[in-house]
Amino acid sequence: MKLLPPEVVTVCYILAAVMFILALKGLSNPRIARRANLLGAAGAALAILAFGLGTELRNLGWILAAIAVGSVIAVIAARRVQMTQMPQLVAVFNGVGGGAAALVALVEIAHAENPWTLGVVAFTVLIGGVSLTGSFVTFGKLQGIITTRAVTFPGLRVLMVALVLAAIAAGAALVVTGDALYAYLLLAAGLLLGVLLVLPIGGADVPIVISLLNAFTGLAVAASGLVLSNVLLLIAGTLVGASGTILTMAMAKAMGRTVAGIVFGAFRAHVAGSSAAAASDRPVRTMEADDVAILLDYAQRVVIVPGYGLAVAGAHHAAAELAEILRDGGVDVVFGIHPVAGRMPGHMNVLLAEANVPYDALIEMDEVNPRFKTTDLVLVIGANDVVNPAAKTSPGSPIYGMPILTVADAQQVVFLKRSLNPGFAGIENELFYDPKVSIVLGDAKQTLTKVLSSVKSTA
């Protein structure tokens, strides 16, 4: 079935590409992010429809069945996933995208007519394989299936170098001979490299790895566009690759890292010896929800620092309501947002936007840090690593060099935490033992509900 002439298909591709660009632009603003996401989805639907109506398709029934099954799986997964598990979902979808690009390249080997095409196939297979397994290892770390610590073993460097050399050799052999066997060897090398690339990366750097692997998938999709001579795949893949690269660089800078330092962090001496810290038995200053309400009653400037614990507890609506009540009472209240608060960039922004927190109340790290010196009270809800002074004081720490929210500069700091266990990076937070710091142990949502009740009763 072929209903559309090539010119119309090309116009549809151009329109879809424009919609992708506008969607990416819109995703940078939480106020219009939902509409931007729908615009991007509409662009993808237009591109698929134009391709289907402009190409002589064989096995149309199988194609439609695959689209239907994939759509059902995607809808169910997207609707059932919790906001706290959104990074895991992104990692899985990203890995599937890289794997799909690799499979397309493998199928097209039989139609490759020149060494250039075979070279692009080799690149797509390798990068797609790395993205597939690397993303799933990232999923395992985020989900807690795999330890968040840096996993290394003797001979890792030698093995990785050997795999890279083997991949180069297999790629060269594929270009020269066109034998599909070398493509499968290349895929095997890519799959193993993806695992070995991500396993040695510690939990604190996992959000950056998600973005980096997203860039890899974009490159694989763009390369598959070259293999298929499909302009839209080339444009879409380039957009994903470029945006993923920009985001990776920005995140690495925000965390005081270099991308090379993150990717090859396993070769640094301190990583191999890192281990998860246990909760200390030193005494800490604790208080109850009513005590927090009293502190808030006397505070004029308050900063709320949200973290992954807030997301897990589903306490974002309670935090938003508390901020609104305090603001109505004349208190200056903002939310201090670390670039990687939660498990990925923008995680907290999306979560708080869902609770109708005004966008201008979300203050980024560089802007909020100077405010802490004149802040009466900082309420840290479920955050740990992003406020941990070890990032500045402990050269052997896996988060050393990462910029943090300097909450210790405030007059008083209150942590709402389920326990005193270490954060995602697996290290203890010395801030817990600071004389100006108090801790309320328990579920953050329940604690905030009690605080709200006390604040309302005294309002």
C-alpha cells in the first residue's frame, strides 16, 4: 500500500522534525513541558503515518501488530510507574532505543552496497549494544538490584582495552568483507562494553550516565538513519544525541566532574577502595513534628530542600501546602533545587510542578546558596548527598568535588528522614552531627502532615 508521493512524505518529515525541535525547546520550561511532550509524540505519530503511507510495506499485519503491542506496553508502563521510578523508566526506554537501532543495522547488512554503509552499520551496532546493556545496568543500580557502589575487579582495564581493540578489528573486518559474522561479534563486544562501562560508576554519578547513554542512543539512531537513507531518523537521532551531550556536559559541570573522569572513574585509586558506609552510632539531636512547627512559627526566611526521600514518601503535595501556608503568613519560602536532586535532572522540578508549586519558587543551586546565610530555617526533606559536606572536605569521598547546597550556612537545619542510613552515594553525612542540625525520624509525608496540622492550629 502506497498512497503518498515522495514529496508529501518529505514535507511530513520536515513538519515532524520541526515538532521535535519545538518539543525539546518546550521541555525546558515546566509550565509547558506537558504540551511539549504531546507535541513531540504527535510529531512521531505523523512521521510513522507518513512512512507507512509512502512506502510499499510487506508483512503489514506483523508491523501493525508490533506497533499495537509496543503501544500497549508503553501505555501500561507509563501509567503504572511511580514518579520515583521515572529515572528507571527513562533508562529502560533509552536502552530499548539503542537496541532497536542495533537490530535495524544488523538487518540492513544484506542490503549494504559499499564500505561506507558497512562502516555506518558497524558504528550503529557497537553504540547501540553499549547503550542497551549500559542502560539496563543503570536501571539495576537505580532500582537497587545492583549495588550503587563502583564495582571493579583486577584486570578490568585490560579487559576493556582488549574489547575496544576487538571491536575495532571486527568493524574493520565487516567493512572489508561484508560478512555478517563480524557484525554479531561487534554486537557482542558492544553489549559487554556497556556492562563494563557502567558497573564501575558509583551511585553519585549515575544521573550523568543516564544522560550520556541517552546521547549514545541518539547517535545510534542517527547512524541507523544513514543506513536506511531516512532523513527523519537522522534528524531525530542528531537532536537526541546533541541534547543528551549538552545535558551530560552541563550536569558534569554542575557536579564538579569531567565526563572522562566519570566514565573512567574506575581507574582512579580511590574508587576501587570505596565502600558503603554504615549508619554511625554517634548521638544526634532529634525533635518531633510539633517542634518543627514552633521553629517555623518564628522563622521569616525558610528554604525547603527536596530530595529522593520526598519523592519516595509522596510528600510533595504536603510540602507544597506547607510552603503555601507559610507564604500566606508572610514567610519568605522557596525550594532549593540541586541539579541532580532525586535521580535525574529535572526530577524534583517535575514532582513539585505536579503539586502546583509556582515555578518562580523553585530556585536553582547557584542562586539559592547565597541565601542560606540569611535563612532562619532549612527544611531538608529526604535529601542527603546533595547537602553532604564531604563533597568539600573529604578527598577520598565518591562525591568529592560535587557542588552542594550549602545548608550549613543557615541558622538552623532540620532533616526529615526515614533513617540515618547513608544516601545513594553510600557515605555518611557529617552534617547530621552539627549542633545546629536537628533530625525528625519517620515517614516524610506523615511528618509533614503533623507539621501542617500544628502550623494550622497556631495560624
